[in-house]
Amino acid sequence: MSVDELLKAVDNLSEPDLENLLNRTLFVRARRRGPIATPEESTLLREINRGIPAELNNRYEILADKRDEETLMEVEYQELLEIADQIEASGVKRLESLVKLAELRQVPLLQLMADLGIQTPEIR
């Protein structure tokens, strides 16, 4: 299958399936680029590649848009804060896993992130 054919198929995926494909593709790339992962490294890589559930991210985007438009109700604001806390906690856990993996591989954190193709997420 050519890359163009593959991209056409990817274009038809739902958002959750696309997120799953992306995470699994990054895992394959990391596995190919690096040495064979130990069980501990594999666990850390799964945590690093877990990502935020699409439904949670979608709800956050909806509420953030309402916040930006200044149409957010108080109950929605509280929900936005709760979701932001969940996303932040997920990011902290991911970063902790990245740090542990960098220590295991004895490489600087930024080098590990570059090796794995991980970029700093955009903050809204």
C-alpha cells in the first residue's frame, strides 16, 4: 500500500480511531528507532503515548470556545476547570514517565523527546 493510499484511508477515520492510530504509530516508530524496550520501558512508552480521551478533549474544546466567547455558564466553568485538572494530571503523569524513560536510557529528556518525535503540546 502506498503512502498516498494510506493517507486516504486515514482521512476517513473517526477522531478516536485517528488518535489511537497516531499513538500506535508513534510507538512503532519509537520501537524502530531505539533499542528493544524492556518491559519497564514498554510500560513507560504506553503511558507516554496514552493521550487524552477524545471525548474529554472535545468537551474541553467546546467549553473553552464558550469561555472565549464569554457565553460560559457557572456550572460549565466548573466543568471546564475539572477537565483542565484532569488534562493537567495526565500531562504530569506523561512527563514523569518521560523523565523515568530518559533516566533508564541515560539520555537528556529533550533528546528522548526528539528521538520519540514528541513535541511540547500547544496550550490553549
